[in-house]
Amino acid sequence: MRRFARYLAAAAAAAIAPAPLLAQTYVIHADRVLSDAGARAPGGPATVTVTDGRIVSVVDGFQPAPAGAEVVRLEGKTLVPGLIDLHVHLTGDPGGDFWKEAVDTEDWGVVVGAKNALLTARAGFTTVREAGSASGTAFALRRGTEEGVIPGPRIVAAGPALSIIGGHGDVTGFRPEINELLGSGFTCTGPQECAAKVRRASQNGSEVIKITATGGVLSQQGRGLEAHFTSAEMTAIADTAHSLGLKVMAHAHGARGMEAAARAGIDTIEHGTYLDEAAARAMRERGTVLIPTLMAFQGISERLDKGIYTPVVEAKVRAVAETAKTFMGKARDWGVPIAFGTDAGVFEHGRNAQEFALMRAQGMSDREAFASATTVAARVLDMEDEIGRIAPGYSADLIAVAGNPLDDVRVLEKVDWVMVRGRPIE
């Protein structure tokens, strides 16, 4: 009887034990494969085999699929590496209703973010850097897409941005007690407090530190767009972040704010509107990368005269509109390294690839623009051995388009098929 009881117990345990996971293999037949931005031209036809989220092989010709593999046929398409956007705000949508800060909960940001994560992935962006969000929202999205609960891109998340009290990134526009109540808790004054806030952000889950180094266009204060943090504060932020293995991205419009940020050791400058030669020299000497976010300027200009923005914000939008059409071209001419980022959320998510045409209009070649969103962006993230190429061992972040982005980068505006971490996106 005891032996039979033991048998029943063993049988029950076997029934509830998780079954061993079978390897998920996809065999992709593509008429053309563009392995990276440095290739002379797409090759093909070819077979790309993906197992458990990794590229196993890239072989000429259409090879037979092993038993149990799922075959993906991309007839007439070019398979290219998934794109990388280094500046998005998945948890927000465009608009000027700053008062929603006092109405919408952080939970709602996750709901909005889930919607936008799918739109972004379908647009061909398989990795994004979430450039500032309410506490915890981007971290929840990051986990959701990583575990496959939410369809969307790989997310490198900053969390709440560090700002000065009352500056861009802090809550403004309400009564003082409401501003204080809605604050993120990540304002700081002085090097010591700013260093402490970097450590707190790291503790809470930030993978990159976002700061608002200068004033901003969409915040509700009309003061200028020059430096907010002192040089000592920015140096403390950069040194502390680097000691923790984190990079720092700095929202910056004014030239002196950019120059100070570069000399402080900030890793990337976001926007860069009023870049001048002195700021460019500092960025070039320090290897500071410009993320131009040209679609942000396009998006806010589209919303002028529609009652969307407050008069304070409208005035600032008009002030930057013309400069935004030329500054990236100047940066390129001055030798500043440039990587791809759009500020999606200021405009509608899913339009990210329209940035390529704007980059080309300011003098960037199709190949350079494609590289800025693949190999160059991967290097900014210190992930050049993980993403940005189609090669064995790399993450299976893949997209299919109808043409060759080296000849016309605008073909990336229409993506026909997407895979993120070996998972097809429907």
C-alpha cells in the first residue's frame, strides 16, 4: 500500500512538473540579406536560421528546414537588421495638455506604453532607449517586452529624468503645492545631491541616466534654453553614472549647455538645436554623440496654431523651427558623431522612420543614415556584439523591406515583417 502511495505521489509530481522547453527554430528564406551598413550591397537568396532568439547561421541559397522548424518566406524582400531608436517616450502620446500630469496615473502610462511598444516594433524598431518616464512605468514595459508578455521592442530604460528644481523635466505650470506634490523626486541641487540622485536612479532600475541639461521647448516656463545644471553638477552626474557602469544622456538645446555637458563627460546630447562650432569642438574632442531628434521638431511644428500648446510653448516652438532644419548638417560638417533618435511621443509613435528623410535632407548619405540606426546606435548602447547586424550569435532582431536602404533609406518607412528577440511581431 505504501509503495502504491509513493507511485501515486510520483505520478502526480510528474504531471505538474513543467515540461522541458523545446528549442524554437525559425528558418527564414529571404531573396536578399543586408547583413549590416558596411556591406557593399545585399546578398542573396539566403537562409537565416534562428533558434531560441539567436541567429544560428546565415547560409547562401534556400536550405531545407529541420523537422519542427517554422519556415518564413520573404519573397521579393530584403532582410535587414532591426532598427534602433535612441530617444523615445513610449509611455506618452503627443499633445499639449500639461494639466494631465495632475489627472493621469502612472498605471495609465503603462497602458499607453503597451500600445506604443507594439506600434514601434511594427514600424521596424526592435530596440529603443526610453528617454524619461514616470517612475516605474518604463521598467514595467521593459520587463513585459523582455519576457514576451507585451509585444514590442527591447527597451533600455532611463526612468525619471534628473532636472533642476522648476526646470525642464520638473513639474511646472501649477500652484506651488501642486508642483511639489507631482514632482518626480529626481530634482537636485549641488554636486553631492545630484550624485545621490544618480545612485538612487541606478538602485531603482535605470539603465541609462537622463538629465535635462538645458531648458526645453515643451515645458511650461518661458525662460531660455541655455544651461540649467552647473558644470560641477554635470560632472558629478557623469562621474557617478560611469562609476556604476551607466551612460548619461542629456536633453540640451543651448550651445553653452551642450559644450558644458560634453566637457563634463556626458555621453550623448539629445536635440542639439543651437549647436555652434565651439560646442561641436567639445563634443568631437570628447566623443560625445549627437542624437538630433529631427522628427520632434517636425511633430511640434505640425501642431502650431491648433490650440494644442499654451502661448508660452507656441512661442518657443516658433523660435526653434528654422534652426532645426540646419543644425544636424552643421554638426556632421564639424565632425560630431551622430546616431539615430527621434523623440517619438512628441509626435505619433510608429512614424519613427520618417527621421531618415530629414537626416538625408541635412546632408547625410543613405548609408550613413542606415548606419546611424543600426551599427552606430548599437555602439552607443555598448551592444555592438548583440544588435545592429545579421550574423551568427547576434540577437534575432530582424526586419524585411521591399528595397535596399543603402540606395534609398526611405524604404525603411514601410516594414513588411518584424522579429524581435526571435519572436515574430504580428
